[in-house]
Amino acid sequence: MDRLQAMKVFERVVEEGGFAAAARAMDMSPPVVTRMVAELEQHLGTRLLQRTTRKLALTDAGEAYLQRVRAILHEIDDAEAAAAASTRDLKGTIRIVTSPVLATNFLAPMVALWHAGFPKLMLDISIDAFAAARVDEFDVTLMVAGEDFDANIVARPLLHGEAIVVASPQYLERRGIPREPQDLVHHDHLRDSGMAARSQSGPGRKLRLQPLRGDGEAQEVDMPPVLQSVSTELLLRAAVDGAGVAVTSRFLAEEHLARGELVHILPEWIFSRYTVYAALPSGRMLPARTRAFLDFLSQQVAEDMAGPRGQQRA
């Protein structure tokens, strides 16, 4: 049995969701693919896949084995790429996990530029609202963390930002413009439960604001939510539609602010400061393709911050 080829077949069966699909993707016959996985299971002495007539599922042993197999195959790809003469010859797959909001608003606008510069490197992007818990499963984990972030992981900071308070002009015309943080007690709160869980105010319903310049005491406002979600984009859309007051990142709000769809209220106060990190799995050599991707992200952020929008944001 060719163990390396069997590993590749096993990984592709999982990715494609079946033996027939994997066979088509690898230009092999379904019986050969089935036989190779069976021989791999026999060699390991354990069942990797649960087969039914309707679906294919990993066993616990299969899940653990798949993670190790992916790491091994990625190391092999990188060893081959390292022998190439130039960056243009880098090839393979970079497995990324991130939250929905970062995938849509941070990563997606860069994909075309990435593909133009690295046509042989595919980005395999998984979406998880709690991506930070899966750092060791992927090549790169894009995550947001607050100022007190001190996890024992390897992480490159990419972007710093602030969470601000916004509402639509229609809502403010109807309910009035808050002048001080305590004025928010009379307003409807569109609460980001994920952001609140990461903040110093904790899981309660109080909204904690701190002075933008840092020269004063933070204030907590008892602001009962009328809508709560971990979906930042859902809350932002609700705010644009006039449903209430929301806390969101300045980065996400800037286009709505520029178009007059949202108003930055209490501009001398912020909810929090945060950083977008690219986290890496521990105890693993950094492949050349991953290093190229991290350098690309850093370069794109630097160019964005040097442009008109970035200077306004700063």
C-alpha cells in the first residue's frame, strides 16, 4: 500500500463527501478509492469513516487522524514548494478559519488580488463564529481580540480598531440624539452578544463606554436590548433600518457613515479597542505558502491604511 497516496485519497474522500466524488476529483475509479481507504483502515487497525447509504461521517479516530494527515500533506507540499526557484512557483492549499464578518468584510475584498499574485495557491476558507477556539486545526485563524488579549498562541496583529456607537438618522429624529452616555437608557439597544462577551462589561445587559482620549472614568449604562445576536451584519442592517442603537466597529460602519445611512453618536466615547490577529497553530513549522499569505495580508492592510479611507479612520 502506498501510504502517502492513501492519505491523500482519505483526505479527498472527506473533502468531497463521498468515494465517487473523490474518485472523480482524483481521476481514479471508485473501487480503487474504496479499496485504498479500506487498506488504510486495516493498516491502522481502526475505522476512520462511518458509511451509510445516505451519508459519510468521520469517526472520532478519523477526525483525529484527518487533522494529522492534513498537517503531513501540507508539510510535503511546502517541502516541494521550497525547492521551487521563485515565489510564483508556490502551490497548494492554505486552510483558513474565521468569523462570518471577517470573511465577508476583511478577506473577501482581497481574494482577487491574492489570486492574481499567487494563482497556484488556493484559499480554503471555513466559517466559524468562534474561530479562536480552532487555532490548531488550520494554517491561519483570523480572529478579533480586545486590548487584554494575552493568549498563549502565535499571532500576528494585522489591524487595530475601535468599536463605536451608531444609529440611523431616522431613528435619531424619532428618539432624539444622546449627548451623554447615560442618555442611552432611553434608547433601544441592538446588542452584539459576541462583542459583549469579549468586553470588560461581561455578559450582563449593561453597556460600558470609555472615553476616547482615555482621560476619564468609564461609564456603565443600563440599556435593555430589544434585539440580540452574534451576527454583526444582522445588527448593522437593523441599525441602518432604524431599529435602534448599535455598537459596531468603525471599520464596518465607515461606508454607512459616509453615505449618511448611520450617524456616529457620542463621538467622544468608544465601547472598546480591538485588534484583528492572524493566529497560527503551535508547534508547527511555518510553511512558505502561509508566510506568503501573512505577508500579503499585512501589505494589504498597510496599503489600505495609507489610503484616504485609512487616514480618515486613523
